[in-house]
Amino acid sequence: MNREKHLGLLSELIKNSRQTDRNLAKILGMSQPSVTRNRKTLEREVIRQYTAIPNLTYLDFEIAALTFFSTRNSLQAFTDKVSEWTEKQPSVLFASTGQGIESTAFMVSVHKDYTSFAKFQHDFRTECSEHLQDHKTFILSPKADIILKHFSLNSLVEASRNPL
């Protein structure tokens, strides 16, 4: 299957991963066995996992936080320690190295309330202090009156086809 057809199938699976292969075949104008074979290829090589994206307020999360931080010593020691620490934190949704705004890494986390957020930040500073030079946090409320765009992956494939 060519890349364009893989992207079409992937796009449909991102929109609704619960669709049957028969329905996907109808949408994409392909045979059902072809969809099944190519879905298996995508699941093996491209798709990390199928998941639901819940409304955070339904799960009683009052705070989402973006924490940007930089290292004071070797990047390898820093990434080893912070990776080990974040793996143990169920509230951390994503963490990665990167660059910008005077930072070398960042993480995205969710918290039930300000008390749990403050404890999380304290634990992070305490556990990782020997590696942290600086850190900054941007917090937001999933209950905010103005949300400019809800988190979704639905446009991801289209964005990969038409980069700005």
C-alpha cells in the first residue's frame, strides 16, 4: 500500500479507532481484506496505542501544567534522572528534551487541585534538584471559560500532508 493510502487509513483510525474494517473499506474505497492487512501493518509500525481523550473536568482535574526546565550538568545524567522520576508519576502525560525559552526539556502534567500540583512541584524540585538549573511552569484550568482549541489528534494527518 502506498504512503497516501496508509495516511488515509491512519487518518480514519485517528478520527475513530473503533470503526470496523468493513466500514473503513467503504470510506476509503478499498477492499476489507486490504484494510485489515494495512491496519495490522500500521499497528505494528506506526500506531503506538489506541486511546480515548477524555474531558479532564469529568475526571476532576482542575489544573494542567506545562513545566519547562534546564539542566545544570550533563544532559545524559539529567535525562536519566528525570526520565526515571517522570515514569513513576501518573500525573505526567508527556516529557521530552527540546530547546527554547531557555529550557532543555519540558513535561505536561495534570492535577486534581492546587495542593496536589504544589506537592508535585515540590517533589520534582526535591528529587531532581542536583540536575535542575531552572524551571518555569505555566498552569491552566481545563474548566477555563475560554479554550481556544480542545486537544485532539484529528487534524494530525492533514497537517503532515500540508505543512506550513
